[in-house]
Amino acid sequence: MSDSGFDIYDDESWAVPNVSQDDLPPIPEAWEPETTVRGRGPVASPTDDVQTPADEPEENEVVSDPFGPFERDELDNKLISSFSGKIVRKDLTALMKRTANVPSFVLEYLLGMYCSTDDSDAIEEGVERIRKILTENYVRPDESETIKSKIRELGQYTVIDKVSAVLDEKSDFYVARFTNLNIEPFVMPDEYVRNYTKILQGGIWCIMRIEYRRPGEAEDEFGDDVFGQGSSRRPKKKGGKRGPEDSPFSVMSLTPIQMPNLDIDEFVSHRSGFTRDEWLSVLLRSAGYESDALTERERLHFVERMVPLVEHNYNLCELGPRGTGKSHIYKEVSPYAILLSGGQTTTANLFGRMNGRGDDRIGLVGLWDCVTFDEVAGMRFKDQNAVQIMKDFMASGSYARGRDALNADASMVFEGNINDTVQNVLKTTHLFDPFPPEFNNDSAFFDRIHYYLPGWEVPKMRQSILTDHYGLITDCLSEFCREMRKRDFTHILDHFFRLNSDFNKRDEIAVRKTFSGLAKLIFPDERMGKEDVRWVLEYAIEGRRRVKEQLKIMAGIEFKDVNLGYIDADNPKSVQVIHVPEQPDETLIPEGPLMPGHVFGVGRSLSGDVAVYKLENRGVRGDAKFKMEGVSHFGPVRDAMNAAFEFFRENAHRLGPGVSADQADLLLFYNDLQGKGPSDEVSLAEFVGLCSVATNRPVAPSMAIPGILRLSGTMDDIRNLEDIMRVAKNAGAKRILLPFGCLRDLQNIPQDLVGGMSADFYPDGDALAAARKALDL
């Protein structure tokens, strides 16, 4: 027992219960510390603030001393009571990460062994001992030969490394390899594989004592091993090719650093002892954050980052400022996630080789629970088919390589930086703009994103956000996440709510996956009341609507249904639509009156998208010249605007007494409100705007005007009326100006459009009548 009254590793869910210092393989004393290690010693952890939350404190900010007095709060006491053996002080983890570039779960295992106390002197002594162990026994790739030499010279040596094994069915034994220690494959004793199955599932970090036997040394082929249970070495082959059984290296003892197993039901049973807010704090503290320094919304953002770890085939995008810790969860917290720095990889690495075998056949998506692309702006694929394969995988969890269709469960996370304010970005482009050209404006790819996390709402990492309290050990948190991947919580929302009619199938899948992931993390025991479900559901819908809003900007009418919301099952008439905070409430077409000369036109852009344009006309003293701005070099658009002006010059006097086109110069500012590129199909709207200047009368409020007026004075029929009305309505139009010929087309328009806008009609082909109707002349 420690001074604090609990043993950090005394839980029965561990395969090696009640681990103490005596249970560890002893560190050899024959090798003096000052002479044992050549090279650079402990490697300092990276200082990049997006990798580990260890920033320098702000000015005047109080930083706790890990060796000073420690005061538990109520949540600390609850954690000690409920999860004894699975917790550690997170400030000590942060302290050790500053000087030791090793996985967090390795550090926290050692901290649990030597610093499971609140006594400052004991902690200081334990930290120094851990540093010595890491210096002498942790295997760094560049010091592999040094460690091999120690094993040879001493005969036995203890190492900390990740070991994996595969079954050699031909020879009937397990062949093991280290990740960092570069020695030839050796035989892994059967009992370790039986006890710690993770060895066969990608490997496990462990403390292992290795023995070295020089060639020619006497050896009883079937003698007892160090446990007295028979030799852990296999009989040597009598000639022939050298194999793992011939390796001079053998395993004397092995102690896992990662949790070999987790009783998920027993773990989840403790959830009932915490309130919702307390459990949120447990999750955040376990990841290294202090929840008291965050708002409720910020807490949800941090927890949302964990959803790819608990959901199969979940696609998350987070773009925002630098220094908000976007990659910390995937780099430091979970050993089942891989971070691709700079987003660089190949098709073969990601999805496997065409003719590969084993790991080479399935690629990263088959080996990891989560694949994270860091700095998406740098994502590059030499094989252009990679994007298409990725789209297939993100949609269905399967992909084709060669003749085979393969399945994998990996989630995908896309992270990157936005270098401007969200408001400025939305004025000129969309929120997926940081993606490289291979992806940019590929609406089919972005439609597969289940949640867009607003990284601009996440605070930058600073000392006050980092916790100095107890939290679950990193490996326990990651095992909890992995076990919860096997469960499905999507059905819980159906007990209380229904999704509204704007949802398509992909929207529903996205929201249900997000809801399920958050529910698994926050309510793993499935005890959710109606308001808990509503709280999680609204957050889940918001992230998917953020995706839909950007798709509407990219592809227009194809993604017109963005008003995602839900219906209360107890009150079907109650429909709640969820909005995104960064989306402005004001519409493009305001409800109030416009200035004379200002008019909103609707037409198809030169690139083929229906969009809304604001044409701002103004008269100045002059001799009837027409100048335009905002059209640039687009010849068809300039021709259309000139056609409207020429028809206006010839017919202005017909608008009413005293109206003339010869008394002023007319200036036009052509405003492409939605960034779709200019349109040559808004010439009728421009004619109405010129008439508005001449008569000094404003166009009717909230009116959108489609229509093409030719230089000859003739008018084209209006086509794609539903698209035109849908775009106009989404932009805020309440009225639309149409020829009588559209009456028959209105019969085929959905009632939600016809009922949401009133139509003002004019005789077919009569532009003057259209102007009089719009100006109420």
C-alpha cells in the first residue's frame, strides 16, 4: 500500500495483479549508469504545442509544483474509490514528458509503480528512479546496438520495448520481434502469448528480461527455465537454415506495461457513481485536461475528438487555429491510433499492396482503429485513384484492391489549420478550403464527413487547461474506448426523438454515429434521460449541418436541404431546427426595403450553378454612359448587362411621364454574393434595376427576379424553375417575379416552395410590364 492508502495497480482486471517493485525484472547493477549508455541519453519531447499539452505558463499564472503539497478534490477521492489501480496524477505525466520522449502509457505505468503516493519526497525520489530506468533500459532505435551489447556482456538485461509475435505453424512456435531493439527474430514462450493476447494483435509494450547465450555454451535442451516450468527455448535444429530457435536471445520474464485486458462491464458499472459533469471531467482529466478551465461547449469539443476511437468507420474533420492540441489524443492517448504527420502517405501504405500478404495486404486502415491525417493542406497522393478509394472506404468501410473487396473498421480524422477568421473565410469561400486541390470542391468526398468540429472554438493550450489531478491511466482510457467500439448506442435517440424531413440517408448515418460515439463516452451505462439525449443529439446534428452548409456553398441545389433538426416523439408538431453559430442569421435577401437601383437577380452561373446576385445601380450626372464593375473580363456577362442597358435606353420613356435615360451616367456594381462566378442570366433583373434608378422607386422588398432579356427585346423562357425558387428561398426571398407562362410549371413544384414564396406575374415576353410590377408602378 502507498502512503495515499491505495495501490495504483492492485485491480483484479490486470493479468498480473498487485504488481509491486519486487515483481519487476530487476535492473542489472553490474552496469554503472555513467558508463552504460552511449549517445544522447533521454530524448526531449517535442515542443510543438499541438503534440503534447505542455506549453509554458502565461504571465502571472500560478503553476503547481508536482513535488509540493498535493490537495485532492472530491473528484480525486471518487476516482481513488472507484478505479483504484487504474489512476495516476496527470501533472506527473506532463512533468516526465518534458524530458522523456516515450509513450504516455509507458510513463504512467512507471509512475504507478514508483509514484503512487501524495508524499512529495517519495514522488521526487520516484521520478528520479524512473528517469534512470528510462535512461538505461528504454530502447531507443539509435541505441539498439548499445543495448544488444549490454545483453551480451552481462548475459541478462532488462529492456522496455514493444514486442509482437506471430505463430510459425510449420515449426509450431511463436516468433517474436521488438519494435526498437533490432535483434533477429526469437522464440516467444507460449505462456506469455496465452496470457497476453495483445502480443498477437499488433504488439504490447512490456518490461522484458532478455538472456543471451553465446555459441558453444553448454545448454540442456529441455532444462527448466527461470520459472522452473521447462525451457523457454526450443531445441536447436540439427543443421539446415538458421531460424528463430537458433537465436542466442531468449525471454526470461515479461511484464506488460499496457493493460493486458479490461473488464468493461465492471468498469462501466462505476459510471453510476458520477454525475454527468463529473464523468466529463473524468474523461478530460484522463486525457490531461482540466475541465474546470473549460466551458461546457469546449468540453464537448474535447470529448468529440475521442469519438473516432469508440466508433467504427467514423469520419471527423477539425480545422482551426494552430496550438489547440488537435493531434494530442491520437498521438499520445491511444496506442490504437496512428498520426500521419503532414498528411503524407501512399495508396499502398493506406490500403495495402495489390499483391501483398499479411499486413502489406490490408494497409493502415486494417491495422489501426483510427488513421489521422495531420496538416491536411499537405496531403498529396501520387496515385489519383487514392481519393476515389478513400471515398469508397469512408462511405462503406470497404474498398477494392486488385481482385478482392476488403473490409476495415478504421476511423479517419482530418486535421488542419485555418489562417483567417471564420467570418472572412465564409465571405469568400467555404470551410473546407484548406484541403489540397485533389479534394477541394469535391462535394462527394466531403459529404462523407460525419462531423465538422469547429476548431476555432477550441482554446489554445495553456498551463491553466492542463490538469494536476488524478485521471485514468492512459492505457485504461484507450482500452475503454476500444472495448466500447463493439457496442452500438444509435437506437437510444429513437426512444424520444425523430429526425426531420431534411435528413437524407448520409445525414442520418452521420448524426447517429456521432450520437452513438458521444453516448458511449459520456453515458457508457446507457442511462440517458430525455434531456441527456436532446443535449447530445443537438450537438451531433450541429456538426453534420456544418458539413451540409459548406456543401451547399460548393454544389448549390444538390445540397439544398440544410435545415437539419428533430421532432419530439411525444409532440409530433414540435420541430426543432439546429443552426450553426458561425452561420449568419441575416439572409442574403433582406426583408426590408432596398435603395432605388438595387435588385436581386437569380440565374445560372457560367460554371452551371444557380445563384443569387445583387445588382447595385446608381445614377450620376453625365451624358447617358453605362459603366460596370465586378464583371471583369467575362464577355457573356458584359454583353448581357449591355443588352439590358440598351433596351432601357430605348424604352425608359414608356415607364411614365418625365422618365428619361439621357440625363445621367449609370453605374453598375455586379455583386456575386455566393462566390459561384458571374451569370449572364440576370439581364431582366438589371433592366428592372435601371428602371428603379430612373423612377427613383425601390424594387419590392424580398423579391428575386430571374429572366434573360436579349438585345432585341425578346425574352427567353425560364428553365429549371424549381432550382431557381429553391436557391431564392434559401437566400431569404419571399417574392419572385415570373411570367404567366410559369403557371403550368408551378404545378410540379413542391408545396414547401410554392407555399413559402409568393409569385408576382407579368405577361410573357413583356419586360416593361415586369418592371412596372416589380416597382409597383
